[in-house]
Amino acid sequence: MGRPAHIYIFAHHGIYADHADHRDPSQWQFYVVATRDLPDVKQAALSTISRFTEPVPISALGDKVRVTASQITNEGGV
């Protein structure tokens, strides 16, 4: 299975109460995963993705992407 990207960002909105607002990015958690860490399947559950990385809020997403990209580059993956 080939993947066209080096990094994938998964988003999860885990609020189910009355105050849930899917338009509010602060209510989402983001998972940044290098392609090499993903299992070779078409679909992956949140429990699988969370084994490879901790969730980050929108405010930390850019930094997490930069760190992950740097790790890939330093390992010769890009």
C-alpha cells in the first residue's frame, strides 16, 4: 500500500455534551503521524493512531508538524 504523503494529521472531536461545537478548533485534538509509523491498512482506529503519538491542540499543531518533519528529514526519510 502506497501513501502519497510523509506526514498525516488526524483530527478527533471528542466532546459529546451540549456545548460541543465542531466549528471551534480548540475543541479538537490533532494527531500528527509519520507515514512510516502507520500500519499497512486502509483504515486505522483512533486507538491505533494514539499508539504512535500524543494528541495536540490546534495551538501546538504547527510545532508538532515541524518536529515530525524534522525527525523524518534527519532519518533520511524525505
